[in-house]
Amino acid sequence: MSTTTLLTPIPLTDAELKLLQTLVYQECGMFFDERRIHFLRDRVQRRLKACQIDSFYGYYRLLTSREGKSELIALLENLTVNETSFFRAKPQLELFQKTILEEILQRKQARRDWSLRVWSAGCSTGQEPYSLAMLICDALAYYYLRNPLPIEMPSPKPMVPPPWKVEVLASDMSYSGLVTAQQGLYNEAHMEPVDYTCRLRYFDRLAEKYVVKPALKSLVQFDFHNLKADFLPRRNDIIFCRNVMIYFDEPEQKRLIEKFYHCLNPEGYLFVGHAESLFGLSNKFRMVHLNNATTYQRIEVAG
Ligand SMILES: C[S@@+](CC[C@H](N)C(=O)[O-])C[C@H]1O[C@@H](n2cnc3c(N)ncnc32)[C@H](O)[C@@H]1O
């Protein structure tokens, strides 16, 4: 390795980029087409510099070796877009809270099934799963303001009324995102979409920041899952996978939607991002569109 070459970017040929494009696609489903290939080139240059490697093939050998697993993870992390926020896409979350949750709570209560499991797939730094947990707690509180609780409410009032068991599974393939999410510590800029009643109910103040209250945090379980994997968490009532599939190509989107179908309980719902849709990708879901928001419900096949 020479130090002079480390100062200038190592030129990558089209063939070398193609090799990386294929490797990244195989590992995580992200597809860098013509429009985004410059981003892949830029991020690989950065990793080469960080690893102080001055040949593409040296780097490629590392990525595909057993010892190179952590570098492969670092490269993939550098390629992902982590943009997120609390209560992102409000009309969709309103549809989730006011219509879908209400329907699921009624349906489950009727058969005395007190479990609710919602999965945030591609949770980034945690704002999405914590938003979902807050919306669920509020929805349950409001539901039992109008309906009798099946057992007596303990004192002090817990966030989730018994006998309900709420689980929000939050997964990502970015370890750094998961660490931040697990900490649940957010600054004023992050908190901008969170109104003061929510801040009071679900956050504590810590110096200049806000930290998620332990009772809310205990409802969220963080885990590493690469959505490219064949086996993904099952028995979910609702899956949120928003702003993740846009980075996949069509065959990979179709495969993922098929996996989500099997990861949902009967009549479960899939929420995708505002700019995403299941149109032309699956005929196993029916579209529910209400008040400018969309979700997809699993269609049950007879027999
Ligand atoms: C733009 S963020 C979306 C965060 C959140 N869902 C939202 O809509 O605000 C995309 C996230 O998807 C994750 N991601 C991308 N490909 C993935 C994969 N194959 N498996 C798991 N997570 C993935 C990224 O690490 C990133 O945190």
C-alpha cells in the first residue's frame, strides 16, 4: 500500500463497480441503478480510504472473506439512507390509529385474544417504532374510555391496560441505527413533530435532550434483521415497511412483499411509504384508501 495513492481517489472501472453493485444487491437487496451508481462509487471510495486499501481487488477480496464481515456491514451502513422522523406521514398514521387499530382491537377482543404485535421493518434510529408505540397506547386508552375493560384497571394506571400485551418489533440492518434507537435519546430538532402532551406522557427530560420513558421503551424490542433474508419475524398483526423498498428493484420488492404476506397474521395490514405502492407487485393484498392515506390488507384464500 502506498501513502500517496491514499490521498487521491482510487479510480474504479465500470466492471469493478458492477461487481460491487451485484455484491450489495445479493447481500441486502439494495439496487444501485444508473441514476444512483455515482453514490455507490463515492461511498466505496470513502470506505477504501477509511480502510487504507489502495486496490479495488484487495477491498473486494476483503468484503467477500470471512474476516471482512464487519467491513461489509460498514459498507452497507454507508449505503443506506437513514432519514426518518417522529410521526412521519401523519395521514397514514391516523389511518393506522383511528381505523385499523380500532378494527383490530374490536376483532381481537371479540375472540379474547389480547396480543397485539406491530413490526417496524427498517426502523432506522427508532422514531417510527416509538411513534407507533405512542399511538397504540393512546388508542388503547381511548378504546377503554368508550368500552368496559375486561378486568379491573390496576393503580397506578399502566401504559398498556391489562390483559393486553403489546409488542412493537423494530428491526434494521444498520447496527448504528439500532444503537441510537435503543438509547431513545433525541434532541429538540428530532422532537419537533412531537406535541407537548406526547412529550409529557412518553418522554423524560435529560439535560438538553428528551429520553423515551422506560415504560414506553419496554414495549419496543429492537433486533437486527436483513430484509433480504429468507426467514423474517412472523405472527405480526401489522407491518410497517416504509421508505425501504424504494431502494430495491422490482424482483426484490416482489420477493419482500411475498415474505411480508407470510409474516402477517390473517387479515393483517402492511403499510408502505408514501411514495411506494404494491401496485403491479402482488395480488395477495387489497388496497384500503381513506382520507388521503393507504394501507394494504392481506387477502385470505379460501380453503
Ligand atoms: C429511509 S430509512 C426509513 C426509516 C423509517 N421506516 C421511516 O420511514 O421513517 C430506511 C431504513 O431501511 C434500512 N434498510 C435498508 N435496506 C435494508 C435491509 N435489506 N434490511 C433491513 N433494513 C434495511 C436502512 O438501514 C434504513 O435505516
